[in-house]
Amino acid sequence: MARLPVSEAQIAQVVSRFYASVRAHEELGPIFATHIVDWPAHEEKIVRFWRNALLRERIYDGNPMQVHRAAGNVRPEHFEIWLSVFDETLNAVLPSDLAQVWSAIAHNIGRALRYGLERRATPDGVPVLG
């Protein structure tokens, strides 16, 4: 059962418009540019991510936490910027009520990713927070 009444076409439109904004963004653009060489393939992967998260389809097999940790140039504070651009995109593309619900889900995911980046381990493996 779908988590949100959103269509695959709406998800694709949000992802496409969001990444167009990211590529043009002064701070986020260079971060993504160091990692993404095939934008259409990346966008398709993220469409699968959102279809998994919103429509409960099991078509995404990535590990966002691992990817963001391994990137090296993604910092916890980037998620606030990311979420701001994402919210702008949602509000531009979707009806208000749908944008708000999707935004809440995105903010939960963003908090988890940010927390994962803030954690680091000491040499003895004990996690250190923020």
C-alpha cells in the first residue's frame, strides 16, 4: 500500500527539477559534481529511492548512509541546504498538502543522514556524537 498518494510521474518530476536546482546551486552544485558523472542514471536511482519510500515499491537497493559517509565532502550542515532546496521543489511541483507530507518524510530522512554523518568512532570503536 502506498504511503502517499503521489504518482511515479510526480516523483520523477520532483527529482528532475530538484537536481536541476542542485546543479545550479552555489554550494551544493560543486559537492554533487565531484561524485555524479551520469546525471540521468543518478536521477533514475533517486526516483527508485523515492518510489520505495513513498509508494513502498521494492525497487531501490542502495545504501544512502554509506554513500554519504563515503563521499568525504558531504557535511552535516549540507542537509539543511539540501532540504531547503528540496522543499522549494516540492512546493513548486506538488499540491500543498502533498508537498507538506513528502517534506516531512524527507526531513526525517535528512535528520537520520545528518546524524549518521555527525557520528564518528574513536580508535577503540566507541561512537562520539557531534
